[in-house]
Amino acid sequence: MACYLQHRYSDDLDLFTEDPQAVLRVPPVMQDLARELEGTVSFTRTMGHFLLDELLPKARQKHVGLDNYWLAQAFSRVTAIKILPRLIKPVTHAQLTDFFTSQIPRLMQA
């Protein structure tokens, strides 16, 4: 959700593209750039590629039993969040709660 809301910092880099081969070209370019800047870059994990529409099915593969009901249950736990992460855009707890709770009915209708 961080990419969609653009509300918090991330210490990693997530790449989204409709061209699966595009992601494969990134590591060599980043390594060359790091060398030019006398820096380093490391790749600790690569997830392959997926389109945004494929995220929920992939999550279901990773988490057996995940369905819209359980995802809605997870979204409802937003009210238990007490400390927000380091944010880019100011987001209040109420806004965060409103966003996730507004998704629950949509999940339950799908």
C-alpha cells in the first residue's frame, strides 16, 4: 500500500512494470551506477514480476487460506495500530483507519 498511498518511506525498492523483462535489466544498470558513484548496491531478494491485478492471487499462494474474508479481517486490525511508521505525507491515524475500513465492504462483496 505504500506505493499506492505514497505516505511512508521505504528502505527497499519495489519495481512495477507490465514488461517482465524490464526488471531483469535493472540490477546491471544499478551496479554500474553504484560503481560510477563509488558506492555499493546489493540485492538481497528478488521477487520476480507481477502485475498489480495479480497481487491478491500471489498473496493467496503464499498464505494458504487467505481469502477476501481474512483480508478484510486483517484490514480491520488497523484500529490496533498505535505508532505510525516514518511518513512522507502526513497521514493521521483516522485517515489510515478510514482508508482500510472503507476497503472492507468492497472485499466482502467480491
